[in-house]
Amino acid sequence: MTSSMKLLTSCTKVKLARMLAISRSNSTSISVSPKKALVDEKLHIQICGLLAKEPVTIHSYQNDEDKKFGAVAHYIADVDGSVDLNNSASIGGNYEGIEPMGLFWSMTQKPGQKNHLRMSKKDVTKPILCSLQLFKGHISNDDIYNATVSSIAETLVSRTYLADTVERIPISHGRVRGTLFLPKGTGPVPGVIDMYGSTGGLLEQRAAILSSKGLAVLSLAYFNYDDLPKEMKKLEVDYFEEAVNFLLDHPRIVSHGVGMMGSSLGGVLQVLIAHCIPKVKAVVSLSGGYGVSKLQEEDGKKWIITDFDHPEFLNNIRWYEKDGDLIVETRFKFMSDWKTFANIQPGKCASSFLFIHGKGDENVSYENSEELVRDLQQNGKTDVEYFFADDAGHLLEPPYQRLCNIQWHSVYGVYVAVGGLSAQHMRAEEQFWKLTPTFFHKHLSCTGISNKL
């Protein structure tokens, strides 16, 4: 063979290799089903067009409401050049093992932002747009953020809190302030009031998703919002009764009783409210520190007084530093005299209860819920359910969202440790999110559990 023929053959091989690489690159793809889904809905993510046993990295990234989060997962393609997150195991990155939704719940925040960001949604009418990118080899988040590598395939996923089958209705009715999420149709459906904790304001994300389960959910503000009281130290029980009656009077909501769901202080208040308002038939209380609040009569009215300065709560506080920030860990314990302090009789309440608490909660010890369950049962309450989850933290939300284990408390102006381990916390959220709508339909529906669950 002449030298010119050898050169031609060599050039042909190079061109062929380039053509094959381009062809393979063009055929490599990421598919997601469905591409538009509720935040709590599992997605099916698949990759095809790879070489057999090829190492790749999948990167998820979202920039929503100026909060940037991302995750990477390392995979090895099968003999057919495919990766299926439903049965393929990640061998590194933000998580390991078979985790179909790991690219979402394992996200960490992108460097260069304020520390300890919480993934909360201010505007539930707008979806979270999340990009999925595929890279050759096994690389880190930093490699991608520093733009040292280029993707070989990508797609976009839309994750939303508000279903197309649900109406969002701002509420300013008498003194009641909040947002009603109402399933479209004639109804009637069970009504639920959702409340968050001691940061106040109005958070709609949990109520928005819960309404997709065949429930009318009122996200209720009760302080630090609009013309409501600026502090939670003294709240009138009549305000919550007005909210209860608002739901019961609605033509598309069942009229024989309402449910309530609350986290942290919200859950504490609802236990007291249920002892005052017989129309509250079912309560789901999340991560409550029972004993910070009490019922008190004054001028012929009932009030809820909240006091975080009780000695039994202050004894366990410790401070530490992380990432240059001062963090407070409280681990509030159950008050030994809580029934006397709260002015309630645990056996004299018509409501059914479901208590949910993470054993890894660093803000409020799960012993609060454990002891309250025991007290209620010892006082004759038989309709009490509970779920205490190992290594789950304080902030329990619908599943497949990033865990926040340290949060900024806007009212007190301090970082608070709330605990939890990402994978274990997510599994607890999966379970809690199955239990909650089932519990409400069981105790509030006229016809049993909705087929929408």
C-alpha cells in the first residue's frame, strides 16, 4: 500500500469516527414522563443512545424565585446503552442506589447564595422549571457550575403545585384571610384548613397540592399578614371559628365538619382549637411543640396565648456555628404540666387526631407528640393515630422536594436547626402524604375515600 493510500485510509477512519460520534451524540436523549407534573408526582426518567457500560452524569437544576438548586447522579449504562432511573442505581453524586426522584429531593443549593435556603414557593400559579442535562463521565456539580464541561443531551421538566383541576381563590371574608384551593366541579367535597407555624404570613404550597386529592383546602393566615395581628402571642379563638364556618357555609364543601392540618405552632394551635370548636372533626398535627400555647378566657372570649419562654423549653437550647452562621438548636421537650398549662381536658374532644413527627427533629423533640398521644389515649381517646419517622426532620412537606435542615426564622431573626437526613426525610414525607388525605376522607367524607387518591 502506497503512503498516499495509507494517508487516505487514515483520514477516512478519522472522518468515520467523527461521523459516528456526531451520530451517537444526536441519538442520545433524555426522556421524562410526564413532562408536566405535580411536585408530589413521580416521574419516569430514561436515557438512551449511549454506549454499552458508558459512564454518565445526570444533572438537575432549577432557578425558581431567585433560589438556585441542583444535583448530580452518576450512572453506568446497561448493555443496550440505556439508563432507567426506575431500576438503574446511581453509584455516586448526591445520592446512591435506585432513586427515581433522587435528582429532585437530593438537590443542594448552588454556591454564591445566602446560606441555608428553604425551597418554598411564593407563587403557586407558576411552575418550577427544572432542566435535566446529561454529561459524559462522572463529574461534580462544581464542574458543571464552572462550565468546564458540555452536555450531550438535555430536556426541561415542569413541576407545579397547582393542578389544572383546582381553582385558586384569594379569601378576604370578614376577618378571615387566606387562599382557598377548590376542586373544580359541583361537589360537595371535604373542607380542610391548613396552617403553618411561628413565622406567620401565608404559605400556599401544601394546601395547593393537597387540594388535588379531592379536598377543598383553605390556606389560612393567622398573624403577620395583611391586617391580622403582627404577633402570635395572643390570638382570638373566634377568628378560627369564623374560618371553620366559612368552609361549612360554602355550597361546594360538606357541611357536617371540617379538618385541620398544621405544622409546628400551627399544629399546636389546632389541638387547642379542636377542644374549643366541635365542628372540627379531624386534625393532622405535624411536628408540634405542645405546651407553648394555652387557652385563656378574658372579657367573655377565648384566647390562645403562646409563650416560648417556659423554663422547660429553654433548658435544652444550644448554639453552634456552621458555614459562618450562628445556629440555634432547641429540641423543645414535652412539658410535664402541659394539660394544666394549656387548660384543656384531653378526653373531652370530638375530633379525631393524626400526629406526625420526625425523630430527627432538632427544633421540637418528637417526644412531644409521643407523650400527647399517650395522654389522649389514657384519657379515653380511641380515635388517635400517629406516625413517628426515624431521621426525619421538622419541616414535613409533600415529597420530592429538597430538605431544608437549617432555616432562617424571619420573626426571631435567627437560623434554627430543624434536622433530618435527606433520603430518610423524603421517605417519611412519602408516607405522611399518603396518610393525610386518606385520614381526612375517612373522617370527613360522606361517601368514603375519593377515587382521586
